[in-house]
Amino acid sequence: MDKPVTYDAPAPKAGILDIAPYVGGKSKIDGVAEPIKLSSNENALGCSAMAAAAFSEAQSKLFRYPDGHANPLRAAVAAYHDLEPERLIFGNGSDEVFGLLNQTYLEAGDNIVTGEHGFLAYRISALACQAQVRLAPEPDLRVDIDNLLELVDARTKLVYISNPANPTGTWNTPEEISDLRSRLASDIILVIDEAYAEFVDEPTWESALEMARGHDNIVVTRTFSKIHGLAGLRVGFGYCPKPLIDAMDRIRMPFNINLPAQAAAVAALSDRAHIDASRAQVTLWRPRLIQAIRSFGLEVGNSAGNFVLIRFRDAAEAARANEFLMEQGLIVRHVVNYGLPQCLRVTVGKDAENEAFLEALGRFARVSER
């Protein structure tokens, strides 16, 4: 009998297998039918009823291709944010916009610069382009402009900054963002990720959209996953100089925003009541969570997002707290993969969810040796 033929597996290009894949927040606990999920910075109130209705109405058109340039959504976003529609590019979440930027502008040997705890999506697609990722130290868990600039060199093509930042919740002032922009060469793209912009109530923060309007190397990204509660549909956009749009559109896949997602996103922008209620839930509970957590003797910083970051004495205590909370049916995010093994990130939830979390964390703090 002939021996079976064996084959070597096709090898991916250099560096791919060295990339740590993205791991999202947990959503299940074994043995718990309906855990309280506070691990993914999702909107506690869900999506707008108007968005859900638009999604349902789109069912009758599922045999049709979506608008390849998302023109109705483009017009709605431009009107909502007072932006030029031709300077918008849409992605399957803002993650895809980062990927398009990296694919368009990075070659092997180039580099991106970002904060050491910056969003992992910036790094993954850059590494896939065989570029280097340079991580600037973040004293006090906050992006330091000077530290970013120290890592910039002749091969730097993009600098990424989250403002507000995930997972730390910290933010940079408009003066700091302006300083960073003014000290970057004009051929380096500054990407400002404003995924959590709508939750900010800090007087020392402002959006970079207006700054981007007057410069040729600034990209500002936003998402429908947070304030609009459409994380499951994956819609994001970038506000970019027109030459960048023209370049990225050459590699952007056709029909990358599906038809129901476009319809739901347009409707979501029209539901101001839901936007206001979503913001109010965070504005109400974020300081309550911070105050209560501090009263337990735990360290938690101020946050401008829809989440808070708790810092424990060490990684072991954070792991014990995470396990204890899961035993109580609560899922939070142990942010080990962001270089913060001593921290847990907790999303602002519904009233009862927040109360259940605080009750459980308080019990952990009381029984833990501190």
C-alpha cells in the first residue's frame, strides 16, 4: 500500500507568526447563564431603537450590494460633525481605517510610534506590514508628548495617539496635541483616535477635528461602537486630508460597510435622545464608581471614557480580584495584554450592574489582605 503523501504547510511571510493576536474582553463564564459583562466598553443602554428599526428594515434589501462609498452615511456624518464629506473614509470599525493607513504608508523597515499602553489594533496591522512598533513610556499612565517624539526618526511614517486613551482613560490637552503636531515633520501622519470623544466632560480636552481641517498630515478617527452602541455592526470613520483618502481608497475593499450597518448608523445619528441618555449614564456613574472604588482603599484614576481603570498592588492581586468577580458572575477586563497586569478595566454598565459590581468589589477589598 502506498504511503500517504505529506506536505509542508505554506509558510506565512516573515514576522506574521510573531504577532500576538488580538484578544477581546471575555463574554462568558462557565456555569453562569447571564453574566454581567463589563469588559468591552460597550454602551450600557444598547443601541438606539431608531437604529434597530433601520437595521430591521434593511432586511428586504439584503440581496443588494451596499453603497460602495457609503454616501448616505457620508452625508449624515458630515452634517452631524460639520465636516467636508469628501474628506471622510469609512471602515469596518475604526480598526480598518488604522489598517488602511498602515497598509498604504508603511514599508518593511518603517516604524510607527505610539504610547506603551496604546490600543493594540495600531500595532497589529503595522507589524503585518513588516514595520517596527515603537512604544513610548507613559508616566502616570498618560501619553507623554516628549517621550513620543524621542522615538520618531527618519523611518517613522505614523504616530498614533488615543485621546481619550483606552485602557487608561487618560487624555491629552489641545495644547499638547498641537505641540505634538508642530514638532512632527510634515510627511509624518498624526493619527488621533477619538473613539471615546462623546463621553468626555473634561474642560481640558477638545476634539482635534477642527485642527485636522487645517493640516495635511492629521487623521482623526471616530467609531459608532461606543456612544451609538453599534459595536456588533463595525462602523468607523476617519477624517483625513483628501490625498490620503485618494491613496487609501485604492486598496480599500469594495462594499466594506454592509448595507444594514450603513442604515443603522445613519439612524443612530438622528436619535439625539439616545445619544444624550448614553452620555448621561456615563456622566452619572463614572464619578460614583471612582469614589466608591477609592473608598475601598483601591487606586483608580480619573477617566474620560465610559470605563475606569483600577490599579491593584500587583498582578497577583489583580488576578485574584478578577477571579473573585467572575465567581460572582461579573466579567471585567484584566488588561495584561496592554502591559498592565496589575490593572482591571471596568465598563460603566446599567444601574443594577454597577451596583452589583461595587458590592462584589467591596467584598473582595474587605477580605483581601491590604
